Amino acid sequence: MRKLINKEFEFLSKMTTKEYLLYRKWEEIHNTKWSGGELDRMAQIKKSVWIPKNTDDYLDLNPMLITVDENDKSQVETWLLLRKLVSRMPWNQNVGRIQRHFVVDRKTRRYLGVISLASDFMALTPRDEWIGWSTKTRQESKGKLCFTAMASSLVPTQPFGYLYTGGKLITYLACSDVACRRWNKKYSEQHLMGITTTSLYGAGGPKNQGTQYSGMKYWKSMKKSTTGQISLEPSQKTMTMLVTWMKDKHPNDYKNIYGATGPSGHVATRPKGRLLARAYTILGVRPPIAFQPRGVYFCRLYKGTREFLSHSLADNFTMPLEPLFDNRLQTLVDLWKTKHASKRAAKVLDVPPQAFYDDFLKLTWRETKEKYKDDI
């Protein structure tokens, strides 16, 4: 096991940040054993993505949110397939709260993107410093972290994202009255006060070209990025072998990791990371470190959000707070059309091919690198 992991680390450590992410996405698609039904659904989803015919087609869009029923297996599987096939970032779902949405055009019922809101980062230095949390005060804030959420997926379909800054629309809709109202209905004792998200390539984006969140109203960019120091993880195949090895050779450690509970009695989050850390210690290996800083953004939903979260408001404070902005869905759609989409559409002369990662099914890693060499 030690030799296998060290060999894999040697392979991964030679990749750039963008190449590493592409490899993870290729691995996610290529190494999954897709059923015939899933392959058929892939093809159907691809046909159901919104594709413009004329430059100003965005003006006719009437976006709406369809919230996934987590008890509906078909809806969940469709959302997961669409998310995996249109996002460069591999999908990882942590333990905790989650609510997912499709973004579709009301008229054509074609996909414009996906949204997922989930339990917020336990610790995120740029956000915490802006709110006024230290490690101690965050822990003593009587569960104030439960009043925020993380936008873990804000992904437009293509070429909608490229042609019309579709990612900005998806981001606006994540803080819309529809998304917030449905979250508050599901988690009624944890009224949503603000939303955190991070950029994929850092505060300045690839080649310092900005990020999806640049120039957006209501989403505040933190002055600092994340430190960006992350340990590279083994491939899915090696990870499966490592989990089995830990379960067989170190059953007590395995049980403690996957059966551990936090202070509230809930199952502890991030078991994968804790298992890797323990396995590395046992094996005496050190994973390579990649430097992948990300920009941090926060959307305040109310004028008193920061004061409420920082604990400077009285404990007996009750809703309602005064909204920070008009977050009605149609208002945000109109804002996107006039502030972002119109400017982008006027500059776009070419229509790129539809970006859909189903081609990874048939490509080797070497073929994938060659096809997407301009992206890495």
C-alpha cells in the first residue's frame, strides 16, 4: 500500500493545478461504471440543454428554479448527472444539510444550470475575519454558523455560461427569494442569513482574468483568498483500496472515523479526509502539497447579517431583519440581463461547442490532455 500511494503521489505532483482538476474530472467520468439507463439519461440530458440560435436569445429567457425532492431518486440522479457532466469540479457531498435546484427556462424547459446549497465551511479564515469570528468565538457563537450556507455548486450549462455570463445568473439565483424561502422551509429553525462561496482558480482567476463572481452586486469579495495549501488525494481506485485496507488491517481506526460524532451528537463530517490523515500516519507517507488559493465571497441577505453572526446583537434578537437588497427572482434576472448578459452578448462573435464531459467516457487520460491542452 505504501509503494502504491507513493507511486501515485509522484505522478500527481508533476501536474499543474488546472491539469490536476482536469484529471480528477476525467477520473470521475471515465472510471465510473455507468449503467445502460444512466448512459441513456446522459444522452437525454445533453439534448435538453439550452442552446441559443441568435445572439439576443437570452432576452427571451424566463429562468426558474426547480427544487430537487431528495426523496425522489430519479430527480436526485438526474441532478447528479447534470452536475457531473457540466462542471469541471468533481462532485463531493459532505455530511450535513443540502438543497439542490435545477435552473431551467420556463418556456422551453431546457437546462441553464444547477445550484446546490449546503452546510457552510466550518472554518474559512477570510470569511471568519470579516464577520469577526476567532476560532473561540465561532465555537461559542451558539450555532450561528447554522444560519449561513455554502453555495457548493453554482454551475451554468454551456454555451450559456460562455456566451452570456450564465454563471452570474446562477449565482444571483442562489440568493433569490425562491431559493431562500425553500431553504428556510426545510430548515425552519436556522433562518438563512448569508451565503458563502469560493472561486475555482483563486481571487484573480486563471491568468488573473477575474472570476465568475467579479463585478457582481451583493456578493462581497473578501480581501484575502484561502491559503490554498491542500494535500493531493489518491485516485478513486487507490482510495477504494485504501479504505478496504484500513477496514481490514486497522478496524478500530476505521470504526472511530466512520462512527465518530461531533459535540452535537451528529455524525462527524469529512470522514474521507480523516481516514486519509490516519492512513498516512500509519504508512509513514507524506502527500504532496498543491498551492490552489481561492477567492472567498459572501452574500449578506440582511442589513444586520454581520452583526447577528458576530454575536453583537442581543441573544433574544428575533426576525425579521431588514433585507439588504431586493432578491425577488425576476428582479435578479433583470439585473443579470442588463448588467452582465447584454455586455457579454455584444462581444461574442463565435459560438463554442457545447461543453459536456461525456466524451471522457471514451478518452484515455493522454487523449484527454491532448484534447483539452488549451485549458491546462
